[in-house]
Amino acid sequence: MKIAIGGFQHETNTFVPDTTGWVAFNIPGGWPPLTLGAAIIPVLAGRNLPAAGMIDEANAQAIPFEPLVWVQAEPGGMVERDAYEKIVALFLEGIAEKGPFDAILLDLHGAMVVEGIGDGEGDFLRRIRETVGPDVLIAASLDLHANVSQSMADNSDFMSAYRTYPHVDMAETGHRTAQVVFDMLRENKRFTKTLIQLPFLIPIPAQCTLSGPTKAIYEKLEGLELDNEVHLSFSPGFPPSDTADCGPTVLGYGAPGETERLAGVLAEVVQQAEQAYAQDEVLDEEAGVRLAMSLAETATRPVILVDTQDNPGAGGSGDTTGLIKSLVACQAKGAVVAVVFDPEIARLAHDRGTGATFTADIGGRGGPAGVTPLTDTFEVLALANGEFQGSGAFYAGSTVDFGPLALLRIADSKVDIVVGSRRSQAGTQAIFRHLGVDPNAFKIIGLKSSVHFRADFQAIAERILVVKSPGYNTADPAELPYQRIRPGVRWKPVATA
């Protein structure tokens, strides 16, 4: 065997007006920037990423492989055509120079949208297939939030999606995908494959696999696999994507007849959960803050406020100020919000130094209409360079790079802000510890995230409250102005009898 391994990830929020260009794929953050060839191996080593799992599995089975390209950009607006074409060209050049291959293993997202193309992964897989021909196996790991298209299924031989949200099983999914492909090659086997697209949308906060209907669905999936010779995936989808393929899907691979039947069984379980998904609680901003303050009076651990609509991990600008302003207006004490994306203010804080005070406008530059900066006087409490080892299972083994970080206190209040220089979600306690503070010391912690933070913060939380403050990651799909979604898909739940 000779295998090619590569990764190309972007989660596209089509409701974000700014596009994602070439520069965005070359900036470090929670994950490494564009990396080519043999350099991929040390850069991804030990990280919770699918390509790292694929590489480890190839090494464990002593299977020769060639690393091609690994690239990702922080979730955001539509991928610019020029950037997409440059990255595709790098893959095709690598295949031509290092091939021929028996299989291509790809670490993909499944919700990339490209200017002038639409379905990014469908087009990418089609072009890989046209390059390598019909006999080379093409397989991919997918994000749990993939909006899986028929083109993706048609132009690949096997795909497997994450099964946890927070995504603590990314490397595991890479291992699983590689194992299946290596077995397919040894046995000269191909699967019958089936794709079922479900007719309703699932809000992102409700997709958490730690409880609720999603947890039960994955338990059913694993039970079906255990009792039958079938490979199944369930992707709840990425709702802020105005595309024909937006929504949850079930994928099945196995023998003819049984594959379709078992995928149908799983799809019916998902369908039956529609009403349960619609009942996930998201609080109005002020109501969430006041409840957090009330709980904090007697709590022995921090109360966490989740600023889900400004989650950079789903396309949020990371710099909206609504939650901060509400904490100040309600006179919250012992509160902190992380991470506000504002490189200018982070640089100013570093120039002034710890203990300095300054008056400035923070945030409010990149969010939706009506979002404004926070104008106040701030004291610099702590500074750090922003490069540190992540903690928690999501960032396991990863060095993250937020750029220069600053912990600021708003004058005449008990509300602090962590300001960062790179747009990335607050998914690890290490952000605070890197600044020399213990997150457990706060009564209220506001996090610009949706679910990934739970991998590190849930264990220290007295209570977790999801709040709805303005931002591009709209929590309720019913509030989004879809134009391109396929007919018959509901973004409002059907009425109960």
C-alpha cells in the first residue's frame, strides 16, 4: 500500500458578510496554519486532529504514506475562490509528484462553502477523483457539523464523522477512518453507501453529545454498529449555512440492503427527536446575567454564561460587547468575559504595561449591525504572549496561539475582560492560567463559545447558562433568512398534535 494523507478544513457561516481569504489559512490560532509535506508530521504530532490520528494509524500498521497538505482557517464567511483554488492546486500537485497512491485519506470538515462553487467538499472530492481515477480509494473524516452533500458521497468511497461535541474524538475519528480504509485495501472491498438528508435543522447549542437527544442518537448508532456489519455516521449539521445541503444527515456503508435499512433505522431515531431539539433553552442576555448573579450568591464554583452567538468557532466576530455591557449594567461582581478579539487594544495594553490605565473603545467593530464598542477606562491586570499549551480534551496535545493577551478591568466595576489578538473561541481554562489567574476565582465566567468549552470548563461550573447576545452565530435557525436551502427543510419545528 501507498497512502496520501492531507487535511482541508473550513466551517463556513454564509451569514457572515466578510469572506475567508488566503491570509486566513496562513494564520495560527487554535490549530496550525498551512503546512506542507513532511513538516505536517511533527506539526500535528500528539494533537486531537483527524489527520494526526490517520498518521498514527499508518505508523502503527507500518503502512507507507505521504503527507500532502494540512490547512484550516477559523470558521467565518464564504471562502474566496482564489484561496480555494490555490489550496486545491497544492493538493493536486502533491498527488502528481508523490503518487501514484492506493488511497487518499482526507481530514475534511463538510460545511465549506466557496464563492462561485457552493459545496466546497463536494467540488474538492470531485477534483481529487478526476485526478486519481476510479480505482483509488478516497476516504475522509468529517466534522460532526458537516452538511453532507450527495456530491461528497458520490466522489468518495468512505466517510466517517466525529461522534462527540465537544469534539474530543477528532484524532479517534482519524484512526477509525484509516483503519476502515486499510481493511478495504487488504480485502479489495468496496461498500454500498447511502446518504439520508433529514428535513429539519438542529440548533448548534442543542447538538451537544453530553446529554439530551444527541447523546441518545449516538448510543443508538453505536448499538447498530455493534450488532451489524455496518459503518454509520450521524452529522447534526451546521445551521448558519444557506445552502441546499444544510441540515442533519445519516451516512451508511456496508452490504447492499442492510446498509440502507440500518441507515433508515438511525434516521428515524433522529426524526423522532425533532421536538426535543426545539426545546433547548437559550436565555435573553439580561435574564441570563441576572440569573447568573443570583446563582453566584450561594455558588461555590463559577457560573458560566455562554455567549454562543458570538462564538468564533462558528463564524462569530469574537468582538461583540453585549454580554459585557449587560454585566456592567447589572453591576455584576467577580465576573470575566473571554476572549474579546481586539488586537489593537491588546497591543495598547502591552505598550502601557501592567498596572496602567487607559480610556479606549473595545470591540464592536466586526459584529452585525447595531453592535457597538465598549467605551470606558480600563486597568491592565495581566499580560501574556498568548502562546500556550491548551488544557482539556478538546485541545489535548495542542499549542494554541491567541497572539498577545491582556486581562483588563473595567473602571468602577467588578467586571474583567480577556482581550486577544487572534479570533478564536474560549475553549480552554489555560487562557486564564496563562495570564496568571485561576478561573475558579471568578464568580461568573462569560465565554465566547457554544459547546467546546465544556470539555475543560464543565467540571468547574456550578451552572451553565446559554445566553443570546447579538452575533453572527444565530442560535435559533428560525431567525435566519434562508434563500437557498432545499425545499421541504424545516427551520422551525413542526407543531405537536
